[in-house]
Amino acid sequence: MSYKGDIVRLYTIRKFITDIETIINNHETVIKAVENMEGQYALMLCIAQIGELLNKITTPELKADLPVKDAVAFRNVIVRNYEHINIKFTVRTLKESIPELKTKISSLIKDYEEKQIKS
């Protein structure tokens, strides 16, 4: 796929991150969201989709800036349920890694949009 296709994937990932934030806000805290069966399933689906989309990024410059391997590994754990999902790791991912990913993706999207304006 192309650079432009990868940018579309980044927009989609950012939407999943917004969905994660909404799910957490609806449950008041990350812990409460993860402890709630519906919240946990919704969060896991969003995280799995993020891993799937990151795995489809083909532009080397974008791929180098993103945590593709970690996201795909966690996606595989979620989808294949390898020895059950570690809740503490999930909470840490939601509190630390997802906000970091949002910042990085927002920066990449902003760079793309600025290049489009200059073109």
C-alpha cells in the first residue's frame, strides 16, 4: 500500500484511541473499565484493531516511528488468548502506551497535513 493509505490507517487508529478514551471515561477509571466485562471486551477489541492496523503500515519511515512489534504482539495475545490476558499489563498499556501512541500518531498526521497544505 501507499504512504497515503498508511496515513488513512493512522486516522483510523486515532479513532480507536478516542474510542478507548470514551470507554474508560464511561467507566470513570481504567481499572473499572477493565474489571467490567463489557468494558474489557470493548477495550480489547480496540487494542486488537490498533495492532492489526499498525501491522499493515508499509511506509518505512512511519513504521520506524511506531511501536509496531509491541502492538502486534499484544494483538496476538488478545486474539489468540495466549495463557489469558495479563490485566496489569493491559492497564499499563491503557495508561501509558495508548496516550504515547496517540501523541505520536497525532504528530505524524499533523506533519502529513502540513505537507498537504504546502503542496
